[in-house]
Amino acid sequence: MIDLWRKHFVLTESMLEMECTCLTPAAVLKTSGHVERFTDLMVRDPETGECFRADKLLEDAIDDLIASEPTMASEQREEHLRIQRQADAFSPEELDKLLLKYDCKAPSGQPYSQAFPFNLMFKTSIGPEGTSVGYLRPETAQGLFVNFRRLLDLNAGKMPFAAAQIGLGFRNEIAPRSGLLRVREFCMGEIEHFVNPDDKSHPNFKSVAAKELVLFGRDDQLGSGKTKTLSVGEAVSTGLVNNETLAYFMARTQLFMEKIGMDPTKLRFRQHLKTEMAHYACDCWDLEIKSSYGWVECVGHADRACYDLDVHGKATKTPMLATVKLDTPQDVEVAKLKFDRKALGKTFKKDQRVVSGALEALAENWEDFAKVASDLETEGKTVVDGFEITKDMVTWKKTSKKVHEIKFTPSVIEPSFGMGRVLYSLLEHSFYQRESDEQRCVMRFNPQVAPNKCAVLPISSGEEVNAMVSQPGCISLRMRTQTSQISWLWF
């Protein structure tokens, strides 16, 4: 399955591929926001101290309530389901009230403790002194972001482009369960597509524009509770999906799922509610696959905007910029700056260059610098990147210059695959029972992902025949021989 994923995405789309380390320095994940915000809400049994994930308790309580009242009015049932769909979007205070409303009790019989955030990353120390903190990576993406400039150079500076990575992720799940669906170590396949934030079109969008997807938008989740079937082109033109590149990868994901043998009637894309969006995302759609565990999120599609490259660039004082060459040079309005180096040095000392660099970056576009100029004129001071600048430190003049290229911080469109969840769902979708004989069960795999491609069934069980069929050269095989029947050979 992973081999087919690589062919379907990496090779077909001419992506770069990189393998980064599983151990990540704390500075990287602190910069990305994971140290502070990569959390789930947890509650405790006040008597035993056992921990539980709060949103899953609420979801299970609603399932139990609906199952116990089969005659429940449809309006009341839909209201419960609407709350269930928002379970991981509630604040701690809201979850506390809902757990009480649905009479959720700890195994000891007492009410749960108040919900509180729990960071999902595995923390460790690096080096013999143990003074350097690190984490096992919760996602593979950060390794690609910090290596963006190397990837851009490898792609000869051309934009847009994509980089992919397949590897392990680690999350300290509060309540691992459901086989491969919720585990602490899992295989991920992530793609980071870098694109101009002012042009999120995709050159191959027309090839998938007619592909129909089952979409569950945020308005429908909070309203009717029903999905819509729309073509990818219509979803983008109506604004339901934010941009062409995001929609393109959603369609490509649907095609991949169909290629490996998923049941298309059990696939849907659910849009994240505003309150459940990741801290870096401006739009996000999850591919959910229906299995015996219900609808399970298996692939996330996020428009991460410029967040990641912005924060890593500022933290390392390394510009994470790409350029687009203009067919015709343009005149742009800029600010021409003159610094009082003595005043800057006296106030900021070793940070003098950081401050002047931040101002020069804003001065490249008058629209960005206009607020700084206005604040300095009216109030005599302003704040840039946490530094307070006073009017005596810099003078400026509005002017124009001819530019042949435009620099920008790329936006990132990210499809992120949970390979274990996809594999489990595929096993369920491939399970088959004959209608006339339920005892005869088979795994009806698509040939492209089937572990055994063919069987060789000799008409004789003699040693000379077995010796001949057991020499396939470089083909992987396993052989089953029994004295009572013909040998079976699988490739």
C-alpha cells in the first residue's frame, strides 16, 4: 500500500522526498507551537487517578444514550449528534458541563475531575548531560519545514513544488484503543506542497475538476447534519473548498482510496469547524472512512498558510522566501530608510541588526510599512517583532523602484495520511462473505495491494515438481506442502 502511495503521489507528481529524524530538538517544536498547543483535554477518576480523554467520553455517552432510546424523536436525536460532532471542539468549561449533562461517571462511580489540557508529545533528553530537551516528533512535517531552503535549492528555485516524507510519528495518546486506529507510534505519509499565497491554483486542477466528492461542510454539520455530493470544480467555485490546490489533493486522495480498493460509498470529506482548527490552519478537510468503529478520520488536508515558514524564519533569523520572476518589470512603492545606528546600538545592543532587518523587510512594500510610519508620526513610537522603535532611531521616505521579481513566504497545502488507519479500513472494506455460505470468508484485495499476486497449483505433488516451482528467481514467494494434497505456491 505504501509503495502504491509513493507511485500515486510522489512519482506521478514529481515530488521531492526526504527522510528526517524522529528526534526533534525542543526549539523546533516550541517555535512551531506544538509545545504550547499540541494538546487534548483529559479528565481523571478522582478516586483512582486513572486518566481519560474527555471528548471520547462525551462521544461514547451520546452513542449509549441514542442506542438506549430507539424511539427518540428525530429532532432530539439530531441535536445529540450535533453535539457529538463538535466533541473535540469544545473548551474545557463546555466539556465539563456536557459530561455532567450526559451523566458521565468515572469507573469509581464519582463524577470526573474538571477537564484540563494534556500535551501529547513524548519528551526526552538529548546528550549525556541531559540538559538539552527533545521530543519524539508528533508529525513528520516540521523536518521538511526547517529544510525548506535545501528543498527549494534542490528544485532549482522553482515554485510551486511539493516534498513528501513517509515515517513514524509518536503521540502520547491518553487512551489508546481500537487496534490501529489510536496508537502511540504510527506510520505517516505527509506531503507539503509549497505555493504562492497569492496564487493557489494548481496546473493539473482541470484533470480532477469533474471528480465528485461527498462533502460535509461546517455549516451542514451545525445545521442539517447531511452531506452534499459536489464536483471538485463546483466546490471551489462556490467557495466551499478554499482553493484549487487544496481541492486537487482532496480529489487525488479520493482516487488513491478507490485505487487501493476502498468502498467509495464509505468515504466522505468533513470540514473542520472554526473551533477545532489546528493552530496553523486556515482551512482543513478530513477524509473520513466508515468502518465498524463509525466514521474515522484517516487523512487530513490542511491549508497551513504561511505560518510554519514564517515562525521558523523569524526564530532562526533565516528568511524562508521564494521568488517569482515577472514577465514585465513593475514599479512598486517602498520606503527608503536611514537608521541612526548610535541610537539603535544604545537601545538594542546585540539585537541591533535584528531590529534593522525587520524594518527593512517591512520597507520592501509601502503597504506593510505604512502603519509603522503612521505610528511613529502620531505617537513617536511603534512595536515591530516585540521591539519598541522610537522616531529618533529611523527616518524614511516614500519612493518607488522597479522590480523584476517578487519575494514571498510560501503557503503550505498539506495532505497527511495515517497509514495504519487507512490499512485497517482497507482490511474491513476488503473482508467478504459469500451470501450462500457465511463460513467461507475471504479478503478480496485489489491486485495492486494484495500481498499475494497469484497462486501456482501443480497437478502433481512429487518432489521433482516441488523443486521446479520453488525456484522463482527474484520473486518473493511462500510455499505450502502437505502429504495429503497438492502443494500451494503463492507469489
